[in-house]
Amino acid sequence: MATIMNRKKNNKIISSLIAITAIIIRIMTDYLINIISNNNEWISTLLGIIKFVFPTLCFLWVFLRIYGDYCGKRQEFLEIIGYSGTKWYQFIDKCYVKPNEYKSMKHILKTEKILFIIGPPQYGKTYTAVKFLKEFYIKKKLNPIWIKGDSVQNRRVSRQFLLELETKNVQDSIIYIEDPFGKTKYERRVGIERNLLE
């Protein structure tokens, strides 16, 4: 994770230096055009082309680096949650329709640090959770953790995770615990419920 952060920091520095270089070259070519324009027209034309083309290429390069970072983060996110080889969540930004409660849900998640998303099957609970995971990963740099609840064994793991949550180092993380109490039928666990209510 530290290597990724260093690479991102270096990309920002390089992009900033290239943008500054483009501005300096534009200023220098303006100055040279003013000096040379009286003496030699073709050199003046060449400098005019350089004045336009080089800074444009520099800014295009910076834009592509920034866009590439975003695409890289998106791919990185899919790898972290275990969906890099599928199209399940690849286009979530374009396909996801935010529910009316999305802003208030996000506010609760930010302020209370916990959010329960409940509803009937096929209601969009998982997509909403994944959208939050991605958004907080990209914007807040929180590590996404998705503990799946698609099988009885996975739900046991998720309940154990809940019991041991205080002992885990998850400060810089956003965690989605999928269906810890059952997918369609309630799987009661008194110890966990008591701990959650305390």
C-alpha cells in the first residue's frame, strides 16, 4: 500500500512539473517571437507552432496521467474486492441508480461510522454497499474490505469477524459485512447481537 501511495505522489509531482514546464515554454516562445518576428518570418512561424503544440501536448499528457490514475484506481478496487476478472462492478459508476436515501445514508456512514442496509432481495443493497466501498476507497483512500455472506460458512466467518472487530486493525478501512445474520432466513446469534447493541 505504501508503494502505491509513493507512486501516486510521484505522479502528481511529475505532472505538476510538466505543467509548469509547458507554461514556461509558452512564455519563452512569446518572448522569442517578439524578438525574432521582425527579422525572420519562418522562425517566427515555427516558434508560434511550438508555442501552441508543446504546451498542448504537455497538458494532454497530464490529463491522460490523471485519467490513467483514476482507471488504475478503479481496476485496483476491483482486484481488492475480488471482481477484477468480471464485469459485475466494472461499470457501477455508470449503471448505479442512487436511491433517494443515498445522501442521508452517506452522511450516517461518515458521522456514525456504521450503516445497516436492509431490504428485500434484489433491492440493490449490495450495489449500494459496493458503491460506498468504491467511493470511500477512491475519495477518502480507505481500504475496502468485503466479507461475503453468500454461504453458511461465509456467514460464520462474518459473524466471527464481528465478534473480533475490536481487536482488528481496521482504522483506515471501510468494511462491508454481507448478510451476517442470514440471506433470506434470520440466523440468530445472541452474543453478536448483544455486542452490537452495547
